[in-house]
Amino acid sequence: MKQIPPIIDITIITNMINNLIHKDQYQLSLELNRRKTMLRLDAEEHKLVDHFYKLKPRQKEINSSKLIWKAIYDQQAILHEIAIFKKWLQLQKPASSCTLQDIQLPNIN
């Protein structure tokens, strides 16, 4: 069994614990703010859809709206993926000469 060193600097341990707690609280705070924002956006989206249906649209208008909403959703998802990819590229080694222009992406129709 190992012996614990007789001298343990309590301030170093305290600082390490405080830093760990602060980091975890920061991550928790970010997640809480993200969830609040998503909840607010979901509520706003629900109100907009509710207002749309109160206008008593015809089935053709409903189908067109659903198609537009899906296209917007898909566009936002792609923009989100591009942002993640750009961040990933920035984190790669600087020796890499790969840029977004070098990557041939397919056209999306």
C-alpha cells in the first residue's frame, strides 16, 4: 500500500476543486441557457403554426407550407453542419493545407 505524502498543499487541492466545479457549472449554465432558448423558440414556433391554421388555409396551401417549412429546416440543418465542419477544420493541424475550396461538395437541389 502506498503512503500518502506527509505534506499536501491544501490550497492547491482547493484551487483544483474550485476550478473543476467552476468548469462544470459553466458547462451546466451553457446547457441551461441552450435549453431555455430552445423552449422559447419551440413556443414561438407553436404560436406561428397555430396562427397559420387559424387562417383556415386550403389543403394546397397547407401542403405548400409544409414543403417550405421542411426546406427551411433542411437548410438550417445544413448550415449547422457546415458550421461544425468549419470548426473541425480550424482544430486540425495547421500543417494541413486543406481548405473548403479544395473539398468538392455535391450540389444540393
